Amino acid sequence: MLLRVVAVAADEDMNYEHYFLKVVGDGSVTMESEYEHDHGSVFSRGQSVLLGHFFLQENLIDFTFKPEEGKQAAALSGTVHLI
């Protein structure tokens, strides 16, 4: 299993351009059925996604982050900008 952090493009209505996702698994997976992650986004059958945990910013001054391990997250594979 690979473990990596990726930068994902945020929606246009967000206050930031990217957010970080700690990817868990061997990379992109294709949804076999509809999936709603713990943050409320819904992914359709057939979409390619990365699964993992979002990072939360701990400190605005020194820009430290920690993974939100207790909640599952997903991001469309096509929205990944940096690996």
C-alpha cells in the first residue's frame, strides 16, 4: 500500500485554491457504487477517486497541518495537482 499526500484543487466557492489529502491505498480507484464520504460529497458509480483523509490546518502562523484520521475523505482523481 502506498502512502502519499496530494494537493487537490478546491471548489471555486472556497477561500483557498488547494487542500491536502493523505491518500490511503494503492492510488486511484473506480467507484463500483455511489459513495458519500464523511464530509458530505457524493461520488457516482464509475468515477475515479483517491481515498484517504483530509488535512486540517492546526496553526495559521507556522502553517502546520494534521491529518483528520477519524473521517474518511475522497477526491476526484482529475482534481489532483501535485503529488
